[in-house]
Amino acid sequence: MGPREPLVRALAEGNVAGREDRAAGQPPRPACPYPRGDLRRAAWTRGYIKANPPTIHDDGMPPATTAQKLPNPTP
């Protein structure tokens, strides 16, 4: 196994996960299967985003998250 093979495999895995989520109409996955600091994490994320890009509205801003939609709590 060469040094690039794990990165290529992680990129392909991320691409498959992104296509599956997009086809199922699911929101983006909250976590990557690789730990922080691992180069495969960046490769997996790139593959995922390429297959399931975020939606951008006409104003150029991404959709609001759930936290942004909730009103501020009253003390």
C-alpha cells in the first residue's frame, strides 16, 4: 500500500457518503469517521462536500442553522 492509497480511499468513501445523503435528502453528517489530525479526515471531507455541496441562497449566504432560527432565551 502506497502513501497515497489511504487518502484516495478516504476521498472515495466521503464521496459515497455524500451521494448517499444527497439521494436520501438527509442533512449533512455531523461527524467524519476519521479522528482529528488524520489527513484522511480532510480527504473524506473533500469527497463528501464534492458529492453533497451546501445549498447557497440567492443572497450568497448559506441557509440558517437551527441555532440561528431559535429565539434568544429569556432570563
